[in-house]
Amino acid sequence: CAASRQAPCGAGCIPVPWLCDGEQQCPDGTDEQCECQRCSVPSVCGVKKVQCPGTHHCIPHWELCDRHQDCEDGWDEEGCPQQPCLPGQWQCRNRVCIMAEWKCNGIDDCGDSSDEDVCAPCPPGMVRCDEGKCILESLMCNDEDDCLDGTDEPSTCGGLCAAAGHCPCGWGLAGATELSCIMLLFHCVPAVCSARVDIPSGNLYWLAFLHLSCPRTHVPCRDGTECVAQEYICDGEKDCADGSDEDGCAQLCDTPGQPAPCQSHEYPCGLGTCLNASLVCDGQQNCANGLDEEGNCSVPCQRSCAHHCYSSPQGPRCWCDLGYQLAEDGLSCMDIDECMEQGDGACSQTCLNAPGSYSCGCLPGYLLEPDGRLCKLTGPEPMLLVAVQSEVLSYGLRSGREEMLLATDKDRVIFSLDYDLVERKVFWMDLATESIRWQDLDSGKKGTLVKGVKSDCIAVDWLGRNLYWTDGAAGKVLAIRLGAAWRGVAEYTVVMDRDLDQPHSLVLQPLAGLLYWSEVGSHPRLMEAAMDGSRRHVLLAQGLGWPTALALDLTTRRIFWLDEKLGSIGSVRLDGTNVKVLQLGWIRSPFAAVVCEGQLYWSEKKTWSVQQVDKASGKNRTVLLKRHGQPHGLQVPTWDAWNPAAPAPLGTNGCAKRNGGCAQLCLPNP
């Protein structure tokens, strides 16, 4: 067994943290016979952390073998495998391998800044952002993001402002005589609610805040143990362990300076609280201030209300059943369109409004879950295909079962990948040989599609029988027949090569004959075009930093992206409307992404992991896979798009039948 990192366990070895953890791993139970000094310390770490032996110190799993001593005795760096980088790559201090040309590009590609630390220092009077660029010291804490990643506006800026006796926009003084700032939950922007959540213990809150460094997109919980995204404040779910992210939410407002209105079947008690109308004027004080039993409670209900009437201190009032709202005339009731008001949050796929209610539905190939909102794929378990260094793994999205599908030479990296639904072939970009290769998953047969190409991303048109790829350095989108065979001459064609600013990620909608791609140059944007390169137009050109990973969700007709520079997850409808962005500090180095059912999956190069989150809220983040090797391409092959019962999308793929009448390459033009 590896010294210090492993312990004998029958005929094998187990990690040292498994000793005396309360669970028997060894058949003879020797791992739970806690007689040694290191075993005398009970485990205090959660499932996502590892305990440094002999101490109460816990470190995350990903800090093992990161070339940084996190345990006092260096146990976390003992017996780590040496993994040299491939030709054309550069090894970071934390052992992550990046492309050599990414060094000193002004972006922290390593995750530990070692690829930028080796560059020339900032000039005197300037400081370096985490992303790599230098800014003037005077721009620190000026309440404006001068660094793209916001590192010039850290959470501790509030303490600096408090010392000066003032607080910037978005902050407020905790007391009239106390020079300490507490963070408000909303920025001072016109038409945005400016109310604050009252935090009684301002001083304690700020002391904990000083010791907890949260990203600018997050706020600390009151107990000072964790940070949550600003979007999660007052969303109806407790994301802080102490529930402080949901405290005082009744005081928030829909209009500046006004408390949130009560619904038609509720009576306002004041201070942001509401009382069910049936409890008003019932002879008992239900409001804390007694307002529900004062005034004209004795006046009987004689109004012509559409639904119900109740006595109130202000006289008789009408109220409506659940799912309705009171009209302006104060008598009639109007149906609430929950599908419109709640948007994508009402149902995961289709939403049908009904009088006083609504119902969710699913597209063909899906089954409605018992919760009445989520849709689940029917048929076989959906499998996630993941490229990790020189291997392609399959991961069962329900069972968690892992299987290695194929492996190449260990000195080759499988970069981007995609899957052909018709012939069950995996296609991938081979960086070492600058070629696009394939393997048949049934027969195991391998082949080369094309050589001498450089690609950031590949995508298979399984219906039109073509493969597309982007070349960011050359500014091109190219295509080749899936049935092509390398004979020493390239048989591909250039689909687009004008006005492309470093095209990067690429996704296809074969049934509609459309392609979508991201550009990560000086003017980042999301683009759409027909598969023959015609009818090109901008889908989104604002609020983007570096959209490195795209994913189509045809069930909701949205396209998702992960932004490496801004650390965010965003989505927009395929018509360019209804943009949603979640600022999430743990988005570090996304490479590829895919949507399946209600989840968004992506690969993280810097943390060597594949992760998932709820696609609508960004919550419930889970690390599915973590390997000693960088994950790159990933895909979820599903047959729902192949279902002939599915509603026909806009346009058709003209190359699906007899290759569109073409002798060689056919590019769809819907």
C-alpha cells in the first residue's frame, strides 16, 4: 500500500481516511479497530471532504494531489501519481495541463493562477485581477467592475467603506454610531426593489462576513459558514444551513419602498405580513397589531362579489378563490395564468393554463413524474458519454454505473466528441494527430474521418449525415460527410469563413437544419445559421464574457451557455428572447455542456470533474465524476429527437432523403 495514504485491508488497500469512519470496509473489520493514534480522532468531515489523519482538519476531495500542502503533515500530497503533460501542453503548479499558448494570455486557465504568475508583474501603482489583467490601484473598491471577474470589488470592500464612515450603493450602515456595513440584498438600480432584509445582529454578521470571503455574486449566510448566490435570496428555499437566506423576506417589495402586496384572499396586517381573509373580523386578534379586529367589522357583507365577501375593518371586501385575482372593479375575479407568470418554473416542458389552475405535460418520449411538473425520458436509461484524457466513459444518469467505452493511445487526448445516433459511432477530435477519428461501439471498428485539421468543437448531424467543426484560430466553420474515409486528400468544405470572431462551441438542431455557435473573440456573441451557412444572424451579443460551452434544450426551445470569464450559467430562447443568467462563483473552466431532462451537465477542466445542476435554478450542484485527468467533450445520446410522433419543428433537413440529390456533400437549407 502507498505509504501514509493507504492502509492494509485484507488482500487489498483502502484510503487512510476510511479508517475509523464508522463504516466497515475490510471483511475482518480491522479498519474500525481504532487503536492507533491516527484512528483516535473521530471523523468530523462530511461526505464531500477528507479528514487529515490525526487532526480535525478537513479538506475538499479535489485538494488531494494539487501540489499544495493543505494538511499540516503534507499527507494530502504523499504518493500522488506523476502525470506529465503531452507535447504542446504546459503543466500548471497544481498539475493541471493546459495548452501552451494559453500561458500569459491574461486568463487564469490553471485555476491557481500559475500560468499568469510567471508573466511580467504589473507596473507600480497597479494590481492584477484574478483573470490576469492589471488595473490601477485606485479602481479597487470603487463599486464598479474593472476586472471582468469582479475581483477588484471583493466582499471586504464594505469594511473599507465602513472605516471611512460611508457605504457604497448596495450597502448600508448597521447602526447610526457603528462604523460597520451590512450588505443589502439588492443593488441600487432604478426599478429594482431597494428593500433590505433586516439583520438584527449587524456587528456579529459583519464580523463573520469579514472572515468569510464570498464572491461578489454571492452573499454570506448569517452564521458565516457559507455563501449563497444572490439569486437564491428569498426564492422560497432555504439554501443557508441556518435558513438566513429566507429570513425577513416578507419585507421585500415589488415596487420601491412598498411592502409586497397580499393576494385577493388575504388581508394585510402591516409590516409585510398577510392574513387569510376567513380569519378577519372573527372576534380574535390574529394580526400582531390587532388591525384585523378594528374599525367597521360589524358592517355586513352585501356586495355583489363574484366569489366571496368578507367583513373587514375597512368595510366589506371581495376575495377570490385560489388561482384567481381580484379585478380592478373590486367585485369580479380574473384567472391567473400561472404558465405566463411563472414561465419555465411552472413546468419542465409544456404548460396548459386552466381556470383557477394549470397542468403540466410532456413531449412524446417523456413521462410526467409524480410531482406533476418534471418530465422523465422513457425507454433505456440515458447515458452520459465523457472524454477523459485518452478514454471515453459512459455514466448512467440514474444508476451511476460507469463503463469504459473506448481508449486510445495514452499519449493522445480525446478533445471534443459527439455521437451518431444512426450508426452508433463515437466521433472525436484527436489533438496529437490533428485528426477527427471514430469508433463503432458495436463492432469496435476504428477509422479516421479527416486529418490535418484543428478544431475547438465537433458536432454530428445524424440526420443529414455530416460532421461540422469550428476552427477558432482560422475563424471558420467546416463540414465533411460522415461516410468519408481518409485517403490522403481532405474532402471537407468550408461552411463559413467571413466575419467570425473566434468561433468556439458548436451545437446542431438536425431536424430543423440549424446550427448554433459561440464566438469568444473581442466581441463575444451567440450565433445561429442554416446548416449551409446562410441566414446567419446574432442570437445574443450582450452580457457575455467567454461562452465556452453550449447546450441545446429542445424541450423548452432554449440554448444554454456556460461563461468562463463571468462564472455564470445563462440561457435564451431560440428566438433570442427571455434571457436568464445565474452568476455562480463555482463555474471555473467549462469545456462542454449538455442538457438532459431537468439537469445541465458540464465538464470542468481545472477541477478534473463532471458536474450537474438544476437547469432552471442552478441549484443542487453535484460532482458526478472526478478523475486524474482533464475531462473534455461530453454528450447524452437520446432518441427522442428521432421519434416520428414528435411535433415537427420549424423547417426540415433536406439532406435526410437520398443525400438531397447530391453526389457528395449535401448541406441543409431549411
